[in-house]
Amino acid sequence: MTQQLEELVEKLSQLSVLDMAKLKEQLEAKWGVKAAVATVAASAGAAEAAAPAAESTEFKVTLEGPVPDDKKIGIIKAVREVTGLGLKEAKELVEGAPKDLKASAPKAEAEEIQKKITAAGGKATLKGL
């Protein structure tokens, strides 16, 4: 049975996208079901075509500590800019690092925040959600 499955996967892997769509339609008609795209892709050898892992689209941005004393003012300014916090709150956040700057942000925004903190002399890390 395993050899038959391997041969089937090999044959399906050689199909064009258009032929796969036609195959999906024919199987739906024959079996009387509605196939999901992921099911067709999986049966067509998606292991070869799929990306290794889905990339995160949302990121948590964390200010890493300890913050160097000579860079603290610049980092506080950058934190205020990206979070909208007041001076006192931003100072407390910087002094209490490591702290989250953003619990969830799109990739582009998270990278921009990281650039601003790095430019000010601090260190920010991104963690995919």
C-alpha cells in the first residue's frame, strides 16, 4: 500500500495547477463532497510545494535590559514616540526593562519600532505570535 501511495503522490506532483483544479472538480463530483484547497494541496504532494513553516504576521516587541545609562534619555524618547506614553511612564518602562513595548504589532510596524530603539542605543527583540 505504501508503494502505491508513493507512486500516486509522484504522479500528482507532476500535475499542473490547472490540472489539479480539474482533478479537484472531478473528485468533488464523483464523491459528492466539497474539497478544501488545503486537502487538494495535501493530496497533491504539498510537502514539496509548501513553505517549511508559516511566517508570523504579528509580533511582540520587547525592550531588552539593562539599558545603558548614557543612552537612557534617547531610549526614553524613542519609547515615548512608539508607545505614546508620558515621560514618567516611559522612564519607568525603560528602567524596568525587559518590558514589552507592543503586545501585538504587524511585522512592518514591529521592525520599525525595533529600528527606532536600536538607533537610540537600546535593544529590542521581536517574537512572532
